[in-house]
Amino acid sequence: MCRWLAYTGSPILLEDLLTRPSHSLVDQSFEARQLYLPGSPLTTMFRDHAWPTNGDGFGIGWYGEREIPGQYREERPAWSDHNLHRLAEQIRARTFLAHVRAAAIGGTVDRVNCHPFAHGRWLFQYNGEIGGFTTLKRDLTFDVDPELYPHIAGNADTELFFFLALTYGLDADPLPALARTVARIERARVEYQVEAPFVATMCASDGDAIYAVRYSSNRESRTLYHSQGPAELHAADGGRITLPDDARLLVSEPLELEYRRERWVEVPDWSSVTMRAGEDPVVADFTPAPA
């Protein structure tokens, strides 16, 4: 189970979210703590569930002075990469995505498979997997726009999903494009009689807005929260991290070991979130929609 975060607002140092909070993304790479259990109204703590560790690589993508994002990805665990810490201390960004990876069983641990993926002005990441991906991969790949196909560098299901979304209109109309992509995957699951569900909390950004979806075929979705109210976090050193008033965050799980539920709002299952700096997140129902 991967973990990720997305930030938009006035520029901040990446370390304010990646390394400094008491349950920062780097801390989550070593010990994630939450899992959504079917039938439970609240997100619960890990007990004997799989993948509390996300050590199969990491990545960050950020928007600075240029329209296209910067990107740094590595296949080593985030907790052991000193370059990540040094970069996070120096890079300041207005919008960024970050991800720590737990590869699916049989998945390849390689830099090209680490999130977030980038193409043009877009970044994309998710926590989840396409059930039966090895069975569906060939059929889904044929749907990718021939002009986009040469840009696929790895063999991860997330990257293929991203390029399908680009094919289905991500650049022009992000949320409908994601709905069409999910519908295409669900159609393939039916056609190939794949029982394993498609499960993903996905996130895309063009630098101006962040678009996220919490979805699963069986309504047992991975966790997803958006921030609400004053953006102040508990730091690992016992202090406080004060973020700008226009700061907005989406996270797989809260960035604090002890957190207030009113500060972190769980996104409902089968929902989308549109987030812009200084604006209230727009949460809406999400349904797969065939093209």
C-alpha cells in the first residue's frame, strides 16, 4: 500500500511536509498506520494488515518557475536517501506531489516505475493497483494514443493508467477523463473475467489545480483526506509547522501521529476532489463513465 501527498498554496519548502511533521511522508515510508476497513465508518489503524512499509522507491514532482514540473525519483527507500532530505531543505514550490511506493506482488522495483509520473505539464500518482493487470495490460495498452505510447518508460500499472487518462482527455477535462479511464479498466475486467478489483486513490495536477479520486471496484478504497482549517502541523521535534493561509493538502493519511479529526476530513468513497490554493476543496460524487 503506497502513501502520497499533494500540496498547493503559497510556496513552501518541501521539508515542511516530506520530513518535518511527526508523521511525515518519509515517516510513512517506514511505517504507514492506516487502512480503510469495509463496513467501518472510520479509518482504522493497521493491525495485521499487509504493507505498513513503503520501501520500494519514492518520488517528488514540483512546480517552480516553469510551467513543466521538476521531478526526482529513486528506487531506494525514502528513509535512506540523503539526497531527498538535502533537496527538501532547499526546494520551495507552490504545488507539489510526493509518493512512497510499495510495489504490488511481482511488480518491478525500478526508478522508471516510481511515482509521480510526468508528461508535459502534468504529474500523476496513485495508491492502489489494477487487479489482474498482467491479464489486462495488453488490451489496455492498445488504447493509448500512438503519439503518447513512446513516452511510457516503465511497466507499472499506474503509468499505463496515466497515459490512458491523457489519451481520454486529461489535458482538456481532467475529472471526466479519469472517469472514462476507470470505466475502460472496469470494462476490461468484465471482458477478461478478472475478479480482483481495481483499487486506487489517484491524483493528477497541472500545476494550477489538483484533481483526486477515491475509488475501488468493491468499495473498499484506500484512505484519502483533505485538510481543513488552520494549516498547522505537529513537528517531529515537538514544535509546530505553520503553513500559509492558502495552503491546501491531500494525503493518504494525516501527517501527524496525533491529529484532530476536524483538521483532516476523510474523502468519501467513490468521490472526486478538486483543490486550488486558497479555495475550499470541491468534493463530488465520482462514477466511471464510458466514452
